Amino acid sequence: MKKIAILSVLACSLLGAARADAQMYYTKEFSLYAEFFGSGGEASLNFEKLMGETISIRVGGGLTGVVFRKGYVIPVTGSIMFGGRQSKLEIGGGGAWVDFDDFQEGEDPEDTFLNVTEDQVVICGIAGYRWIDDFGFTFRLAYTPAYTKDGLEHMAGVMFGYAW
């Protein structure tokens, strides 16, 4: 009888610890966010899926045309995140398809996003800080360098969104 009582207490303790552990490390799997001046152009809307606890895959659609010549940007990136449950360092990379509209009369051919004058795939990097609160609000500030046919372009972006 004493052995059964000890085993019961031990089993209940382990189950309780497993439940607390699962609640403590719950991560939000999906994010939808707007990014400004990052790898998605001047403004982009992005969907992200967290694979496990540290790897994320993102796809989005962005626009240029406010500061630079009008065009479309489609970023596809992946990242590895290090840190705690809410505050993370993010390192990653990927690519973006940049598709510009034709030049209009009076436009400066040099006034383009990333100094890119023709449609092309741009290689992008990500080095930044991400914060996700318990209610899902997400914020990221990142250095997002891009390698184009013409060389390296330095950029930075800010992101606001929601994770669930």
C-alpha cells in the first residue's frame, strides 16, 4: 500500500510538472504583420509560420511607389530566433522578387527601391530584435541588407503585427 501511494504521488507530480512546462513554453505559431522599409519594399503585408520554437518561414507581398518608383515586391524569408519566450534575437535570410512598373515620363531612372532599375530576385538578410507579448502583439526592428545585381544595399525595417 505504501508503494502504491508513493507511485501515485510521483505520477501526479510528474503530470503536474509536464502541464506547467507545456503552458510555460507555449509559443504562438502564426503571425500576420505589416513591415515598413524592410525586405518587402516600402510597405508589405506578411504571413509567418513558426516551425518548432525557433525557426520561422515568411511569405508576403509588398509595394513601392511612395518614395521610390512604383513596383511590387514578394519576399520569402526564413529566420532562426534565439532568446526567451517574448524577447528574441532574429537571424535569417531569403529572397525577394522585385517587379517594377515601366518608367513614366518625368521619372528619374535612378529613383528606385534598392537602386534596382530592372526586375530581379534580390537576396535579403535579417538581423534584428523581435518582441511578442502575451496577447499576440508583435514588434520587430531589423537590419535587412539586400544583395542586388549592382551590389550590397543597406536597409532597415520595422514591423508591427499580431501572433496567434
